Amino acid sequence: MARVDYYDDPAAPAINSVVPSVTVAVLDDQGRLLLIHKIDNDLWALPGGGHDAGESIVDTAVREVQEETGVDVEIVGLVGTYTDPRHVMAYDDGEVRQQFSLCFAGRVLGGSAREDGTETKAVRWVEPADIPSLNIHPSMRLRIEHALDERRSAPYLG
């Protein structure tokens, strides 16, 4: 399903849903960040997705990383909460979501990075110095910056 992301755009369509979701910032032993190239909006992002009924939000985070990337992780912390109503996602089925996402920090347990061909067309371990050159939505870039900021002592709440 195609998606258009709007940020602080007065032309964005009216919000008609809020869906809890997660993203996960996973660093490997070399300090590289796990990123996916999404099929729905053609942007680079942290792996993640929607919360399913009957699972904990941490289980959602672990499941989404495994499904989208093939990497098995454990959740080791909370990077922040991202609920900015100025970030609107419009889907081609008429759904227009307000951002509502928890970003977690994850640690690699195993697996092998690979795209899933459904949600991700590429999966890559990226050097932090290479991140500015990638096409990343501003709201996702904020999460990445927060995840990589070693000086942060508390999760972002916004």
C-alpha cells in the first residue's frame, strides 16, 4: 500500500486514525545502525511497524525487526515517544494516521540482515557518518539522532 508522509504541511489531509507503532534503533558491534529502505514511501527508516492486539509493545518491536530485516534483537531501552500531530501519513486506502510511535533501542542477538520484499526493498548496516546522505523523513531522522546521541540521559517525550 502506497503512503505519503506529511510534516507540518497545511495541505495534509485530515487525520482519521491513530495506530500505536514502534521503531527500533539497532547498533551492531561496529557502531553501525540497522536501516531499511521502505517500499511504501521509498524512504530509509529504522525497522518497525504497527502494534498487534494480543502482544506487548516490546514483542511488537522484536517481531517487526525480525520480519523486516531478518535480524533477531532484544530490547534494551527506550529512545523516546513520538506523537507529533504535525506528522501525518496518508495511505492510498483513505486512512490518514497521526504519528504515534515508541522508539526502542535494540541489541543484536543473531540472524542475518536481508530485505523482506514486502515492506523492505533493502536492509543495510549504515555508518553514522553516512546517514545524512540518505533520503530519510524528518521525523525518522529525529529518532535516529536521538538514538545515536550518547549524551541523552532520558527518553525523548514528544
